[in-house]
Amino acid sequence: MTTLDFSDPPDDRAAPAPRASAGLRLRRREPSVADGFVDGAWWPRSLDLSVELPPLLAELSRAGHDVARVSYDPAAWNPAPGVLAGPGRPVTLDGSARQAPASVSLADISGARHTELVVIAPHTDPHVAQRVLALARLGGDLLRAVGMIERANRAQSPAAAAARAGLQDPLSAAVWETDGGRVLVP
């Protein structure tokens, strides 16, 4: 079973937290998809919730979701304050060991509306992270966090398959693979 590695790369916690201004990396489930276990995937740039959450909360607010509480696994993140200024109201940050490390749960003031997001560890390979973000838009069992991560880790580009198979021309292999052929991978 593949799991997300939320451990920091060496010296990551000591380094200054990157700013989240480079753009929010979030994909939400397609509105037409009624089933599933999560509502999308989020790929933060650091493990600092006080830096990473404000853009996420602002985006969800624009989408009509008034978040009042965020539940997260405190072992998966840097220490966080108990309350964070949010769009319109303070947001309570609830560190709970019962929360899966690879997810965050966002709830409105009544607790009736929840948004469950798969969290992609900040230092995840960009190709894997992009596949998880894409899978988060689909329905069915793939929406389980571990299922998405496992599927994203198994998927590989035609060029990677060609290189692994020892072919010299990955572009030809990619064209062949999209034309109905298959690159055999040992």
C-alpha cells in the first residue's frame, strides 16, 4: 500500500515558509459527480497552515462555502494556531489525530456542509501530484485518498515507459502508444 510521505525533507521545518502567492493548486470534484469520498485535492507548497490556508479559504468562499472550521492531523503539519483569520470570520483550526494525514476537512458554522480534500504532500513529484489533482475530479472509488495516490504513482508517461523499456526514441513510442500500440514494460 502506498501512503503519502508527510515527513519533511531535511531542514524543511527550519527554512522560512514559502509564500502561497504563486497560485492555489486545487482541483474540486466535477459538479456532475455525485458519488465519492472526497470533494477534491489540494497541493500546498509548505506544511505551514497559517500560510497555506488563507488562499484556500478565499477560493472556497468565492465558491460559496463559508468555512468556519478546518480539521487536520497535527502530526502531518507544522504547529498551527488555534484560530486563523478567514474571509468574513475567524476560522478554527482543529488538530485531531483522528483526521487522516493525507486529508483536511473543512466545515461551515453549522457543521452541516463539509468539504473533504485529499492533501498532496508539498514535496511530492510534480507528475504524481498533477495526476492526483486530475483524479480528484472523477467519481467512484478513485476518490479515496490512498486509491488516488496509488493510481497516480502507478501511472507513467509514454516517455517514461519507453525509457524504462530501453527504447531509444521516446517520442516515437509515445506516438505509437497513442495510436493503439503498447510499450511493454518489464
